[in-house]
Amino acid sequence: MFAKRGISVRRENLTRGSAFRVKSGNCSFNGKDIIFVDKRLATTQQVSFLVDCLVETKLVLDEAELLYLPPSARTLLESSIKAAA
């Protein structure tokens, strides 16, 4: 869904140190949008983060794309959209 819209999603072990911690997030680099997801997070947290990204970027999903989401992610997306409205 993101790639179709020119947004790369990268799941990586994000760096942590004694004085800092890198968290999942999005950025633009050389004109390209990238979403970084810490793959050490629980799967449910990763999905929740990506659903939040869908809401924040205001991506409109068609019915076919919604079918690819797990039911729990669809429910989370729908409740996030209602809360944002």
C-alpha cells in the first residue's frame, strides 16, 4: 500500500545506546519518503505503528487494499480514522 504511493517501508533493528534510542518513524531522504519500523517490536506494535502512519499520511485505501489488511488492523484503522475526524 505504501510502496504503491512511493513510500518505502523498511523494517530494521534500530540503534539503541546508553544515551539514546532510535524509534520507528518516517522521514524524507533525497526527496523520497521512508518509514522505518523497528523489527524488534512485537508484530502487533509494528502493525499498529503502520496503521498510525496510514492515518497520519491520510492515505485513502480502496476496498481491495482493505481486504489485504488483517481484521484487527482494519478495525484499528477504522477507529483511528474516526478518532482523527
